[in-house]
Amino acid sequence: MRKEPSSRFIKVRCSSCKNEQNIFGKPSSIVKCLVCNKTLAEPTGGKAKIKARILEVLEWISQKKMRLSYVL
């Protein structure tokens, strides 16, 4: 049995332009909005300091489930 990764992707909404964007939960550099260039998240050496509204935390899909979804 494999251990699930502790890192996640997060869907956020920019407070300035309302753009929705998926970002990594543990970034190594500042993450900016692709539309207005406002800072959405800052690295802290672990989990990011999120400066935007979090809409959803996206879960990992295991490779086994992914293969099954393609077969169906």
C-alpha cells in the first residue's frame, strides 16, 4: 500500500479580478494571478500563505483509479 502525498493543489479566486486559478499548496516561489499579477500565495518553507479566497482543495487521484476511469 502506497502513502498518499500530503501536498495538494488548491483552487483560488483572485480578490481583484475574480480570476480562478489552481495553485500548488507548497510553492517554492511567489504565485501571482495570471490576469492582474496580484500575489495569490507566498512560500513559507512549507504550506503557502494564501492571500486569495480558497474555493476548493483538489484531491489526488491514484494512478489505479485514473486507469480505471479511462477504461470506462
